[in-house]
Amino acid sequence: MDDPATLLSLADRMLWVTALVAAPVLLASLAVGLVVGVIQAATSVNEQTLTFVPKLAVIALVLVLLGGSMLGLIGDFMEEIFAQIAGLAR
């Protein structure tokens, strides 16, 4: 693990896993916020709490639908990290 290229590769993979796990939740929240914002602009309803409930519902739905695959991705990455740590001890 002394090789800087190995550490950079690991950091690159870590950032990709983080992006893949966070992207569905963030994109769903962004889409709902945009739709609610357009509706609020069209109807001149400026209630700040109006976006909270739809965002919460969509985020919960995304986590129910994609949460297993997100955890699987994180679990696979952790197994890879622990295998590399175990390889260092040899």
C-alpha cells in the first residue's frame, strides 16, 4: 500500500461510490424541488413548507426502491477495503 498510485486509485473509487450512492437521492430531491418551484411560481403561492412534504415522500420512495442496491454497493466497497487491509498484514 506504499504505492501512491494505489492510494489514489482507492480514493478515486471511494469518490465514485459516494457519488453513485448520493446521486439518486439528490437528483430526486432536485427534480421535486424544481417541479414544486415552478408550480409555486405559476400559482403565486409562496409557502416555504410546501416543498418539504413532497421532497420527503420522494426521498423515502427512492430509499425504499434503491436502498438495497446502495447498501450493496457500499458493502462491496467495504469488502474490497478490508481485503486490502488484510493483505497488508501478511
